[in-house]
Amino acid sequence: MTRLGLTEFPYLADHRVQGTLVLPGAVYLDLALSAFDTPVPSIVDDIRFDRVFVVPAEGTKVLNTTLGPPVDGWREFTATGDDGVRYASGRIRRGALPAGEWEPPDPGKDSPGADLYAALRKAGNDYGPAFRGIDRFRVGEGVATAELRIPVPLDGHVLHPVVLDTAMQLLAASARRTVVLAGWDRLVLHRSPDRTGTVHVRFRERGDELVGDMLLSDSDGRVVAEIFAARLRFLEPSPLRIAVAATFTAEPVEETLSFWADQLGVPVSVEFAGYQQVFQELLDPGSLLSGNRDGANVLLIRPQDWLSPIAPLVSEVDSATQDSILADSLRHRLPGIGDVAHLAPYETDYLYEEIFTRQSYLRHGIELRDGDTVFDVGANIGLFSLFARSRCPGADVYAFEPNPPAFEALRRNTTLYASETRIFDYGIAATDGELPFTSYSRSPAFSGFAADAERDHAAVTAVVANVLRNDSAELVEHLTRDRLAADVLPRRVRTLSAVFAEQGVERVDLLKIDAEGSEEDILAGIGDEQWPRIRQVVLEAHDPGGADRIASLLRDRGFQVVVDRDDELLLGTGFAGVFARRPGKTHTVDLDRVTDEFIEAVRGADLPCLVVLCPPSANARGPVPDRVERRLAEGLAGLPGVELITTGELARAYPVADPDDPGAERLGHIPYRPAYFAALGTMIARKLSAHRPVKALALDCDQTLWAGYCGEDGPDGIQPRAAVQEFALAQHRDGVLLCLCSKNNDEDVRAVFDRRTDLPVRDEHIVARRVGWQPKSAGITGLADELGLGTDSFAFLDDNPVECAEVRANLPEVLTLQLPAQAEEIPGFLAHVWAFDRARPTEEDRERPARYLAERRRRTARERALTFESFMDSLELVVRVDAYADRDLPRIAQLTQRTNQFTTTAIRRTEAELRELLGTGELDCHTVRVADRFGDYGLVGVVLAAAGRESLRVDTFLLSCRALGRGVEHRILAALGESASRRGLARIELPFTPTGRNEPARRFLEEVTDGHFTIAAETASRVEFQPSSVPPPVPRTPRTVSGGLPSTWYQRVATELRKPEDILAAVRRANLRSRPSLPNAFRGPDDDVERELAVLWRKVLGLREVGVDDNFFDLGGSSVLGVRLMTGLDELAGTALPPTSLFERPTIRTMAALLRPGVQDAEPVGTSGQRRGARRREMPRRARRRHG
């Protein structure tokens, strides 16, 4: 038995697969060999790795390695977990075989190991320092070799896992995807390795697995091990991590996001920040969003939620200051704050959930304003004081805590995050003096002057259960056992009136009291003359009768009072919240200021994010001016990596007649109906999804561009299809090339464009045409050849199903779209073809049609020139190689993603990735612009390079196909040579990665470097283009199938899934599931009331059937689904029922009693029944993962 963990084996921390600590497969072999007294030499056959062993980040995990009895010299071995799950198996015997014959590998080009590890990391295999054993490597045709320098000591190991894993890394170098070791046919171990040596790899056939043979030698050239048919299995790509922060409860959007992820075939992981944590997420470097730079961040903003001030990050405190002030104290990290001093983890989590996440003290009209005076009576460790100062940095906060350990934590926390808070180590009571104080060392939040062991134990148990959200009564009992071990000590007390006088307090805008049963005594210490100074009171009453008495007292003092016994966090405690405020006008938030603060927070976060503005609900606390949305649009425009969806854009694309859900808003801050969340999720999915770029749109003419037949009706008889023409013109403005592909007489089509000047699409917008009687697939192929584009860059629009079927059959890579038969359906159809969604078009995009027209003129000039050399001379070509400017980044990113023919490494990068990479200074970036007498080619090339000690290493060298074959690439290389020479660098390294489509780049590099992919800087600076009398052949753009979504997918979405109601129905069908296996037998409804409820439950839970005795949470119910169920129940009952109704009556049978008039309520279930299945009630921040 081996206990595996980072404490025992620290080097394992450097072996990650898609971000997860994974045990190297070589460890199993090392453990098996170590079972032999003399394990060298040995032969290991038929190794299989059945599943991945995840190494725990903390603690250990058991791995059992067993050897079976010898059979013909072989011993079977297996590696299993404590639960019996098998991770690996094989067979092993002692003995030797002669080393095989290995041909010396083609040396290829020498590269540093750092390049290999960068490529592996990008693919998902991340090796830290302990596993970086490859110093240099070379890759040839079907072979590879590497020099090894193992960074860890090998003592105590027969074949150290790092050594064997390093050999596998060389095999993985060509994968370009995440891999894990699947096994091998045979390993022959001749001797133990040393820390230096070589490894050679012979690649075999490549199918579902990557297969190769390996020879491992030591520094003296002796064979250490031979591995035959080693197999690496490809993993699915790591899921796209979508992090969502919202000003409201946004979890209902997840099911639509997951639905579209399945439709698109993209694995996703959706995570939600806490409720109303947008500012914290943007400002806190340790937040969910800040840690998601490689994923997708979504901010859902309903500006009306800003009518209550937003709590920004409490403070930015460096770790050294935290360590100094929190030294020798228990620490707990809280989102949006940082590390705090605390006393009990479950209490701290409870208080944070109550105060920061749910903002339980700011309900029923209670508000905080900047400059307010706040009294925090029963401050505990100070979280409410921190919250008040975070909401209102100018607030004057007085905090009182008589429990010495809690006061010490309060002192440290306010020193760190709210240093101007005034803290007092005494209690508040009806009279000045001294009182016995009961201190619970293990439940300090329940300590107080009015301790009651029975009441306090019940409350502690309920709070622990509510925090854990777990239905294990045994676990709750274990955690609450001995929680109320008490010490009683005398503590000083003062009245609030005395404090007001001593501190010179003229007003108290908020009096917050959480004093464990002393509430009435505290209020009794306020003199009649002091009450008018108090504007708001919020407290937690521990005695149900006391809550009513306090409410009566406060009403007599002129307050409007609400007693709230329905808070889910107080479930089972018997406590109630009392909220009291003076009548009068509530505070109006400066929305413009908050809007500007949000814009600055987004700018300062420097995160790629999608900002979605959501509409105000009918019960908004105040009007949200249109200027707020305009201000946001203007302020966010142009921010790198930030895209904005306005309420108008969302409403136009996916209109929902009545989006508001007042009941769900009241119960769970869920402001919208499911149809609106379906619209919201769909819009987000559209913006985040990637589609092959449409560079050219081929249009049919008759019944497509216009209604009618030009050959029969003549130019005056046809009627333009306005929707199609306006759509085509919009595509033209965004840089898509418009082409005609029509079965017609060419003169008839030309006559329409000549005579019908009222057409939005005119002849000047058309860059190429194929009008005749050939099959349309042949026409599109001819257009692709003429324009130098791949056929997978084309979309084709036609009304005829036969023509569409022909193109789909012969050119499946073309996006073929059939127009709806009804003209009124066409605008909606075209608006929902996702393939035409694109990020902000660059200037290069918009100028593309003009450039293709210029290319026509060049082609004409070439045809008229006597020689290619004379044609080149006539072009007057100008090539500029300049350092990049920030405004170039969108185009640079576009080129890395779209250039396929002349690209040396084919590394794709987004704008955000480029910005981050170039910001480090690791690479220099230069852009290439070209012009001639016919026009400007624009920004057509990019070079990214890093200067080493002796050489300039080119990371990316790419050139748009429209500039190929004219010597531009030669001038770029010459410019690189001059730059390297000026910097004293001797040579230029030009790595090449074959892709199957970048043959032009390979031919060029082989020509100028004599096949070595390295060239002296001085030689490069003299490279010149030598046009011959016949132009060099430019390869015909191959027909390619990109492997993207088929045309039928886009057709179906644009036809069937463009209305929110239809999308919601599809989501529900996709999620429909059978009733889970439950301990209770299924029993159907007995009457109409139960049948109505069963319909509601099936709809909310997505189940085909539910039993009347099934527990809601056992069926998969969550807190969010519970809100949906309760709003439906309110509609059936015709009144708003208490939110706790679901927890008290979690079955259809018990719930039905609420709807039967004149019938005695069924007995509610007990506390334990309320929590059955509660493990399904996920916390809002919990991550969910769906694989497409």
C-alpha cells in the first residue's frame, strides 16, 4: 500500500493534465519493479492504464500494487485504489533480452526543450520543473531524438517515473492535443538510468491513439530501456470555463448555456459568482473572474439593481500586511475581502453568506448611504462592520463585542480592512455595570449575556445543517457535539444612551443588533430623548414572542416594521428578523456615479468579458434612465476583449413579451421568466461560439435576390427581395465578398443590374460571378479559384431545395442555406444564421471588397504583360515592415486565426492572448503592409520573434495569400536579417510546423535556408526575389472540409430555434429525464389538486413522472428550482405562500393541503425531512460541468 500525496512525493505537483494533478503512468511501473529484490533486468508486457489517478492537492490517496504468483516466470500486477477501482495492470518477469537494432535518427533541426514544453502546455499537458527533463530535441521524418537532463535525484528508484515520463513527452510532442498514457506492448529494462542521456522515438501509425517505439540510453551510450508500441490516448479538450457574475440570481441561465454547448459539441464548465458580487469579482485579483483569463467571463447587469449601492472590494491589502496583522490567529479566506481572522469555519461561512452574499440586513427597505453612522452591536469578528464600510467608504461605524476572542478577531480585521472603525470591547445592555457573559469557545457567535443551553444547541445544530446543506444527521451531530462547552466571565456593559453621550453621536442611521437574546435589554437602554436620533433598526430576535414585542415597541416609536420569519438561513433556528425604518423618502443612488465606477472596474480588471445589459423589471425601485445604458455603451466601447450586448439588441434578436417574474424576484432575486433566461442564454452562447469565417457569399438571383424570373419577367418585372438585399449589403459592408451563382443567361442578369438602379445590391458590389447553366457546385468552385479562397470560406444562399441539395452533396464544406418559402419568414431566418455573427469587423475586413476589385485589375495587367518580370516591375510594389501598434491587434489576431497557406507555425491567438503575450516583452511583433499602383493591400503579414543570446527565433511568420508570389516574403526575411544584424545576432531560426495546408511556407523556407530552417542574419538581409519570365506557381486553394458544423445545423437553428419559446421547449425536451430511483415506491396522484401539482413538479424538475410521496430535493430539486416551484404554487393558490412552504411540505401530498379549501393542513414534515436530499441544493458559487 502506498499513500500518494504532495507531502510524500512533492515532485508530483509538477505533473498536470488540463490543470488537474494526475499521477504519471510511470509511477505504477516503478512501484511494481520495486517489489523485486533485483529488478534489473526485467521485461514488462501488456501494460494497460485503465483510468486516471488524480493526486489530491491536500492529504493522501491510497494506491495498492499487488503482484500475483509466478506463472511460467511471469507475475501479473495490478494497481487499485482503496475502493477496488483498477488503475493499471500488466505482467512482469525478471530476465534480459538483447537490445534491438535501432537506425540512427535523422538529426533534423535542433530546438530547445522550452519550446517543447510550451507546446505541450498549450495542448493541455503542463509539466513543471521536476518533469522538464528534455534539454534539446530534434524532430525528423517519422523519428525524434532528445537530450535528457533529469532535474530530480534518482536515488531509491529502479526506473524513476520522471525518466520514463520524459521519454513519453517526446512521443507526445507531435500530438497538439492533450494526451495521457494508455499503455505499451513491451518494456525491456536493461539497466537503471542516470540523470543524463538520450531518448529516440520511432513514430508508428496514428489513429485514435498516438503510437511509437522508444530507445532510452545513458550518457555513455548504453541502452537503458526499450519500449515497444507505447500508446498515448487523446483526451477530450478541456471544457470552456464560463464564469458568470450578475446583479441578480442568474443560475437559471445555465440550462440554456448547457443546451447550446451540447448542440455545438463544446464541453463547458459554468460557474457563478455570489449574488451581487460583480464589483468584487472585477476588483479582487483572487476572484472567480480574475482566475478565468483563458475562459469566458460574462457580466449580467440590470442597472436597477444599482439603485442600492454596490459593495466594492473592501480593501486591497498585500499578503505581507495580512501575515503581519493576522499572525498567530486562525485565518479564513473570503471572496472580495481576503484573509480574515476568525474563530469557527462554519460560523464564518454562515456570516459571510448572510451578510455579504444574501445581504440579509438590507431587506425590507433598509439601506446604507455613504456618510451614514452605523452601530454594530454584537459585532462578533466584524464582518458586518466590514460590509458597512465596503458599501459606504465614508460611513462612521461603531462596533461593540464583549467576547474577548471575538473582539481580538474584530480588532485585527478592522485594522486590515476598515481601520477607521471604532471598536469597543464591552456589551450593550439596559443599564451600565457588569453582567455575567457566557462564552462558547467552539460556537462563539452564540455567546451572550442571555445564554440558554437548550435554545442555543438547537440553533447551532440548525445553522451547521444550513451551512453544510447536507442531509447527513450523523455529520451534523458530529460537528455540533460539545459545541456549547461554556465559560462564564464578567463583562462590562453600557447603555446606548451613555455611548451616544460619551461619543457625541447626534444620529444613528442604522442600528444593527445581533446579541443572542439580549435584544430587548439593549433597546431598553435607549432613553426617550435618544429615539428620534435613530433612523433604522435591524435585529435578529431569538425569542419568537420577543420579535412581536420588539415590533410593537418600534411601531410605538414611529417606525414602519416588518417581522421576517422566512429567511432560509434561519430555517430551524426559531429566530426572526426585525426590520424597522422611519417613514419618508428613501435615498436615491447616483446612478451615473455607479455606472462610471463599473466602467472603471471593467477597464481596471483588464479581463476578456461579455457584458450583457438586462431590462428593468416592472417592480423596479426607481426609474433607470436610458442615459445609463448609453453611458455604459460609450464607456465600454473599444475596451480590449470587452463586448457589450444592449437590452435593445437582445430584445430585437429574441423578443419576450412579458419577461418579468415578480414572484421569483421576491423569493430568490430571480427577476425573469424561463423564456427570458432562454433568450439570455442563447444570446450569450451566440457571442461565445466560434464559427468558420464566411469570407464570400454566393447568391442565387431568381427568387432569391429578387422575386420573379429575369429571363421571363424582364428587368422591370422582378421585385427585389428587400430582406435578402439588405442582408447582403450589410455583409458587404463588413467585408464579405458578394458573388453571383445563378442558373441564368448572363445578359439577362446584367440587364437587371443595368436598368434597376433601385436595387440596394448593385453591380459594383459584386466581385465575381458564375452565371450560366453549370451545376452550382461547379460555379462555387470556380468562384473559389478566381478569388483564391477555400470553398470552406463560402456561404451559398438559394431558394431552390434541389440546388441546395446538390451543393450540400458535392461541397459539404460550403455553408448552404435555403431561404424559407414564405417571404415574411426570410428576415427572421437571415438574422439567426449564427455563422454570420462576427466580432467587430476590422478596417481590413471592410476594405476587402475594394481590394478584390483591385486584384481584378492586377489580373488584367498580368494577362497583358509580356513576362512576369515586366508585370512585377510595373506594380511599383511597396512593402513596409513596422513595429506593431495597439490598434493593429484585432487584425493581427485575425491573421493568426485565418491564415492557412503561408504560416510557419500555425499558432492561433486571440486579441486578448496577444495583448497579454506582448505585454510581457517576451516577443517582438512587426506588421507588414503592402501597396502597389493598383491600391493598398492593407496589413497582410505578421512576424513574432524573440531574441536569444546568439539568434533571433521566429515564433510566427505569416502572410496573407493575397500577397503571395510577389516577393513580399523575401522582403520580410531581409528586414528580419537587418534587424538581427543590428542587434548583434548571428542567425535567424525559423521553426516550421506542417499542417497539411501550409506547403507554400515550407517551400519558401527550404528554398532560402537550404532545408535547414536556419539562416545567417547577414545572408537573410541580402535575400532578394528573382521573378522569372514565368511566374512561380501559386498553389490552387484546396477544397477543404473544416470539420465544423454542417449546413443543416445552421438551417435548423435559423428555422426552428430562433424564438425564445421554441428554444425553451427544446431545452426542456433535451433535459427531460426519468424519475430517479428512490427508497419510497412510486404512487400517482389521487385527485385533481395532486394532478395539478404533479404537472407543475414535472415541468420544474424536468421529469417524466413524479410520485406524490417523492421528496422535492431527492428528485433533484435545488434552491433555484424551488423558487420556480413556489412561484407556480403561488399561481395555483392565488396568493403568495410563505417561502418556507416547500421546506415544510417537500412532497406533493403534503403540499396539496395548501390548495384544498376547508381541508385541515396535512402534518408538515419534521426538520430532518425538510433536509432530505438537501445535498442537491447547490450553493450559488458551485461549478457545474457539461460535456458536449
